Amino acid sequence: PERTCGMHFFNPAPIMKLVEIISGQDTDPSVTDRVASIAESWGKHVARASDTPGFIVNRVARPYYLEAFRCLEDGLATVEVIDQTMKSLGGFRMGPFELTDFIGHDVNTATTRVVWSQWNQPSRLEPSRMQEELVSTGQLGRKTGRGAYDYGGDTPVVAIPPSQDAATIHAGELKPIQAFTEHASTGSEDPIQQIIFARILCALINEALWARADGVAGERDIDTAMKYGVNYPRGPFEWMKDTGQERVLEAMKSLESMTDTGRFIPPA
């Protein structure tokens, strides 16, 4: 056991820059050091993680998809607006619905179920009802021609509407969210976009905080994993430091008061 560790590559392995190096309970640190140096000699970025469900990327990335679906389930905005918000305000290369359609909703929900169940079913990682319905009806994304978008024409068109039950927004809860968005993004005057952006990014940051607290990996490894495993513009801890920890925590308090689900409560 002391001579054994894991290497988790990302698809397509020749192109994607990240390798997660996974230590077992008995792995000798010299073994992971040697394997890390081999990976780096191939031009890879290395993130070290403990042997836990989802490792780093497949756990910390969950909220990018899940919170987007929850915004849709809450009737906040359309699929298109949510995708555009994350690309224009946050600099993400693909919006969450574009990305889940590309991955495949069956693959994405299967990963969510495994991570959620093996981490004792926290509300932060609970599967989305709306996404589960897409899977049950065979609307898996690009590979079936329809998912969050319909790919039957020359350009994709939105295929699923937001819920009719629009979330109630209280003006008093907006100030911390506006301050967060102003410092964490390119900025927007639209309160709906501010809430969408804050919900998804704060959920990502919170999951990174929980992953660190659960001993999955340290801050630097988590940031490296998210930048090179899923091409995020910044790592979650870098984003928190750039935005200001107090602004992040105040925004989380407001978001928790809006949703009352426990999803935005950070570890002690």
C-alpha cells in the first residue's frame, strides 16, 4: 500500500493539463513526489488530493451545474440568461447549461449522485430535480440532440423554461450581493444577474471551503485543480482573496437568508 497512489487524468488526457495525484491512507510521500515529478515532466499541472469521493474537481465543480439548475427551478431567469451571466460577468468559457449539455446530463447526474451520497447527502450537493427529469426523458444534451438546449436547427435554442414560481427577492438582502458582484465580476446593474452570479460563484467557493475542511486538499491544490481541470478563470480561493473574505461571507449570509437551505453555510 505504501508504494501505491492514483493518477486521475481529464478527458482528453493528451490535451487537458491537470493530473490529480491521489494518496491512499498508507501512501509514502516519496511515492507521490516521484509520480508528481513524472507528470510535471509531461507538461502537466499537478494537484494532490486524498482518496475521497470525487477527489477535488468532481466535488468542487458540482455547484456550477447544481446551483444553475436551482436558479432555473426558482424561476430567476432563463437558461440563456444564466449561461450568459456566468460567461460575461465571471469569464467562464462555457455557461453551466452549455457545459452540462456538452458533458451529457446522464454522466453529470451520475457523478452528482455518487458524490452527494458518499459525502452524507449535504444539501449543497443534492441532485437537481429538473436535471433528473431531463435524464429520465432521454434529453441528455448534445449527444441526443436535446438537453437544456435543442440542437435540431442551425443554432441551439433553449429547450427548458424556468419554473413559474419566481423567487421572492428582498431589497435588504441585495446590498451584500451587489458588493460581492462588484468586486468579484466585471459588474452588472441587473439585480437578477447579480443574484445568479453570486449564487453560483459563492456555492463554488463554499464547496472549496468544505473540501479543504474535509481534508480533501489544500488551497493551492484546489485552485490548481479548478483552473486546469475545468478551465475556471480563477481558483475559488484566489477568487475569495481577490474579492475579500468578508464580502464573500456577507454575500453567503444573504444568499442563505434567501434560500434557507443550508447550501451557503460555510464550515466553522
